[in-house]
Amino acid sequence: MLIRTRIAIMQFLQFYVWAAWMITIGAWWFHTKHWSGAEFGAMFSTMGIASLFMPAVAGIIADRYISAERLYGMFHLCGAALLFYIPQINNPTKMFWIMLINMCFYMPTIPLSISISFSLLKQRKFDIVKEYPPIRVLGTVGFILAMWTISLSHLETSHWMFYVAGIASTILGLYGFSLPNCPPLGKESGSWSSAFGIEAFKLFKNKEVALFLIFSMLLGAALQLTNAYGDAFLHSFSVIYRSYITVKYPAIILSISQISEVSFLFAIPFMFRRFGIKKIMLISMVAWVLRFGLFGFGNPGSGLWMIVLSCMIYGMAFDFFNVSGQLYIENQVDPSIRASAQGLFMLMTNGIGAFLGSYLSGLAISKYYTHGAGNIHWQGMHGVWVMFATYAAIIAILFVVMFKSEPIRTPVAAPINTDLEY
């Protein structure tokens, strides 16, 4: 029980740090700084840029050289220092570079937290398909609490959100050093491919796993849109819905998305074993279509039900894709490359996928959502939501056609060897 509690605390703080600024930075950017949509898209793409290489680098280090929990703690302490510095920045170019460095420290901590969780649970012979999703719920709780903290404190357009995130990151960095040891398991291998973490890319040797990773990348391009622009979108309704709670506390309304995650996280063990990864991924893709479509047609008045329903569907869209994907990848690899494999999954989703999605959505926002720096027009955003709903629908159709069979689902307690012979 103790180790599950300790992992749950780590998950709670991991996502508290992120949510303290990620959901509301768009409102701060557009309504306080009055910087442009294209510049925002570039800044928000730093998550994707950092994920192109840092999770893989961190995975190599954790698999071969440094205990995962120590590397995890160091990254969070470095990220905290940068979060404390962000309020001093007064131009979007400098913000881009500081946020990029910050993301180089934060993004690899996501797969590292997964690797640490799986390692500690397996050391104690737990079934991770059964035990991990309920523990991961605490990460969602942390995300929700951070959003409520920022919203109820009226910090959604204030630089103080970065101080809140910096304090949480400092606490988590110190906490990381107190976790049980997760020693490198791949250091005995002397091959060149092992030394540089290349063995995780052997996952591409299997057609179905490769297709899964490619579709994960394509879906990853759409994941960050509502996170990036949802809060600013709801704020922009203040022109005609000034007194509505959706406009006063948009982060709280958006937190319904994370609240819905809780129920779907508990459903993952049953869904994963009963239906397998293909059906779960398809359900997720259809949910993303509804997520974007309903959000785009909603408003804080008569269309509030569509915004709320969209947020409720988000839990299914995100969890069935992200958490199930993590479990699926864990099922395909040897423990000696666990961190590298999770880093590869993140490279495809939050790296290549998120970079393309953030960059292209930034261009779309400049065309449809703003008229000059900071002049936000909520009606124009409708076209962006519809565009992404259409994109998710196309991905779902292609997935059904191309992903025709599944790899054998073996028990997670006995991962498949890295030679990938099926």
C-alpha cells in the first residue's frame, strides 16, 4: 500500500506542475501580453520540439547510467528555476527560448514518471494493468486542483501562475530524490544500439506496432489544441457573456475534462483486456471528433451544454489513447529498455505530433482567431474546431482501414522480448 501511495503523490504533483500554467497560458498570452497567435503557436510548440529528443535522451540515461528517480528529481528542480524566471520576460522571442529550455526539462519527466511507476510496481509483483490506472487518477486530481487554484485565485491572466507552478516543481524535485531506487537495467548490454537507446526503435520492426506508433503521432497533433486555446476561447466570450460563470471561471469549466478522466481511468483495465488496443484507439478517435465538434458549436449561453458535454467526452478521448498506449508499449518491451520505449511513445505523440499540431494550429489561429496582435475573435475560432474535428475523423477512418489486426496481447507481467519475433 505504501508504494502505491508514494507513486500516487508523484503523479499528483507531476500534473499539478503542468496544469498550473498550461491551460491558462493562452489567456495570459492573448489578454495580458497581447502577443500574436503565430508567436503563441511557436511558443506552444516547444513541448513538441523538446519531446522530439529529450524523452529519448532521458530514457537512455535512465536505462543505462543514472537511477530514474534521481534524474527525475534533477529535471524538476531545473524546470522550477525557469518557471520562476518566466514572469521577468517581456518579449515573445525570449519567451520561446526560455519555454523551450523549460520543456526540455519537463517533458522527459512524463515518461520517466511512467517508467518509475511501472518499475516500482513490478519490483513488488503488482499487475500494472490493474494497479496503475487507479494510481494515475491522482495525476488527474492534481491537474484539476491546479486549474481550480489558478482560476479561483483569479490568476488565469496573471504571471503568478508560473510562481505557483515553480513552487510545485521544487517540491516534486526534492520528493523525487526520496523515492525508492529504480536502477538502470540496461547497463550490462555492451552493444552500440543499447548505448544510444536505439533498441527501442526495434518496435518499428513489427508492422502493427509501427502502425500504432504512426497513428499515435497523427492523433498527437490534435491533442494540445483545447489545452492551448480553450481557456482563451472561453475568455473571448466576455464581449457578450460577461456575467456568465463560463467566462468568469473558464478553467473550472474546462476542468470537467479532467474530472471525466477519473471514471475512464478506472475503466481502462477492463477495456484493455476485453477489447484490446485497436478498439480502444478507435473509440478514442471518435471521441476526439465529438470533443472538437461540440466545443466549436458551443457557447456560454444556450450552447453551454455542448461545451460541458465536450469536456465530459475528453476523458474518454485522452485516457483511452494516452494511458492505454503507455500500457500497450510496456507490453511490447523488455524492462531493460522500458524508459527508452516510453520515451519513444512520447516522441511520437507529444514530440512529432504535438509539434506539428501546435505549429499548424498557430498559423490557423492567426488567420481565423485573431485580427492583429491580441484582438481575439471567438467566432473565427469555430472554423478551427471544425477543422480539427474533421482531421480526427479522417484519422479514424484511415485507422480502421489500415490497422487490420493486433499483436498478441500478452500479460503485462511477462513482457515480450525485444527481438520482436511474433
